[in-house]
Amino acid sequence: MDRTLASTPVADSKTKPPLLFLTQRIPYPLIKGEKIRHFHTIRYLKERFDLYIGGLVDDAEDWQYLPKINELARDTHFAKLDPRLAKLSCMRGLFSGQPLSFTYFDNRELHRWIDRVLRQVRPAVCFISSSNMAPYAIDHEERPPYVIMDFIDVDSEKWAAYATEAHWPMSWVYRREHQRVSEAERHIAGIADVATFVSDAEADMFRKLFPPAAGKTFGVANGVDSEYFSPDATRPPPYETGPATFVFTGSMDYPPNVQAVCFFAEKVLPEVRSSVDGARFFIVGARPAPAVAALSELDGVTVTGRVLDVRPYLDHATATAAPMFIARGIQNKVLEAMAMAKPVIATWQALEGIELDTAREVVVANSADEFISASIAAARGETDPGIGDRARQRVVENYSWAARLSGFDRFLDRIGEAASNGKTPYMGTHHSPD
């Protein structure tokens, strides 16, 4: 079935230079870290630019949110990505030498739309979110005069970390991906005018790995909507209240999240339950991997699957758990739980890039024993009662999206002044296959 939606002109588009924004997944609903960052970035850029947004949809339920994105842009185009077929297409990367993660997101239909925009609209700026979207534009002969590459994380290092955890043959696959993605990052950074990352720590790592790009590499951190993520005990609880309840939120097909919940469910919760009757663990997030789904067979573990609103789960939780041992950049799940004034029990890796007082605003635990002790203390009401309120205050004062995304201003001001405003926008349609 063909889905066609009318373009929505921006009222004052004649005064704004056109910008092509590339995102690997439709940035709505706001249930995944990358979607949250991309959506808020788009809203921020809309104030300065006439937007053309291109990307992919890999979840059938997300087609309903196209109007939400259409209203932010002059034109959008989202192509269907079938995760099963995309995984098979990754095999092309083994023969072409490309990163497998890049071939996963390669789509001919999206290439055609981007090509038309580049040739007919001639955008002043291309804003690329995530390195695996760079092949759509970075080497195009009509590449815009300015390219902002929002790497978000140093993905090559993520694959290196996976390689150390996996057994053969996946360890070999991950080592290969580390090498290929590293080469691609170097190439992309060499062309882009600006390279941004979700934290100063990620930016510093990239500067060390690729010194020639150091002068144009910056950290632009995530924020959190503290009005939306505010505590409200009157929200109906999604589970029976009373027993101690620990919650983890996130996309549950993401390997670091899978590792984290398996750790807590298998190594922490049984010991907590032996000391605190009825203690429970709720794993809240879409696409549970088989290893995650299997955890529902354990006593006290509930795997919810996709939910559109995590706030009720957080509102009535005893604490949130973030036992991340492979992590890149800022964890939205931590910021959201802090905004909800919940005690957060987290590893150092889960707190990377977040400026806070680790002695007063979170509970740091880096081993099973430390997680067990911290969780039992929370279940018994022995955690510092002010920790949640202090955490929320930190988020309200320091982590608004406007404040964090203002980090883009240092180069958007320069680009905006130099960009031509005289282009005639290409008015297309929003074709998306069933």
C-alpha cells in the first residue's frame, strides 16, 4: 500500500536556508535514545532552517507518527526497512568491504529521494545523525557546502567492546566491524565541517583516535524534558504496588541493554529476593531479544515489551537500575529517571558524560555485590531519602534540551550567516512502501 502525505510548507521558509537532515530511524515516538536526540535536534534546527528530513522506518507501528515529523519540515521521506531483510543484506558488506552496520541501513528508495533533494533543492547544509547514514550524502557530487556530522557515539569503539565479550565467530565479525567503522569514521570526519558527539568524553576519545579532526570535534550533550518527566504519584500504577520494584527502561534489542538486564535479573535480583520478600524487576522496552524474553521465566521478572509511556513504571518504582558495562555516550534512561526523582543505581559506564555529584545524586555500583547491597538498601527504605530530589534538581538546572543543544550554536551561527537564502524548495511527496 502506498502512503502519500502532503508536504507541509514552513510559514517563513523564504527566509531560511534549506537543510537536509538524515536520520536512521523516524525520530518518533520518543521511546529510544537516538529518536529522542534526533527529534529535539530537529525542533531546534527548525528555528533556523527549512528542513528536508530523510530516514527509515523499521517498526510498522511507527508509520502512524509520520504526520508528527511532517509538520516540522518542508518535505520528508521515510522508506521501509525490514529488519530481517536488512540483516541478510549485511552480507553484501562482507564482499564490498563496507561496515555491515552501514549496509544494514542502505536503501535505494531513500537514496533516490536524497539525490533529488541534493540536485533540485541544493541544501545549504547537510546534518547527518549517526555515521551509518553518512554514505547517503558524504561523497555525493552535489554534497552541500556545509556538513555537520553528529556521530553521537564513537561507534567503532562500541564494536571493539562487543568483540571482547563475544565468542567466535561473532568476535571476528565484531573485530572486522570495529576496523571498517573506524576507517569510515576517519573518512567522514575528514570531509565534514563539524563532528559532534553526545558527550565531551566521546569527543575527547575521537580527538585521540583521529587527531586531524580534533579542531572541529565537539561535545553536544543530550537533555531531558523535565516537565514531561516529572514525578506524579497520581498516575495509575501499571503493576501492583507494595513490593519493592526495580525498573530498567530502554530498547531491549540493543546488546548493552541486553547484557545489563541479564546481569541484574540473574545475578542481583535472586539475592535481593532472598532478603526482601517479593522484590521485582520490570524490564520496560521494545523488541526484547530472545535472551531478554527468556528472563520472564525467572521469579520476580516481568518483560513488558514496547510501552509508549514509561513514566508510570518509574513513578511507582523503588529505584531504577542501570548496570551498563558496555556503554557509549549519555544514557537517556539515567537522565529520565533522575528527572522523575527516582534513586538511580548505576555503574560508572552508565553515568559517562553526566555532570553530577555521585555521592549525593545517584548510587554507584560496579559489581554484583555492590548492586545487591545497594538494591537491598533501596528495597528496605535505607537509601538517602533526598537522593531523588537532588537528582531531579540537577536535571532541571543543567539538562534542559535548549541549554544542551545550544552547543550547536557555535557553528550554526556561522553557517547561517554564510548560507544562501535564495533557493527554491523541492516540493515532493511522502512515498513509503507497505
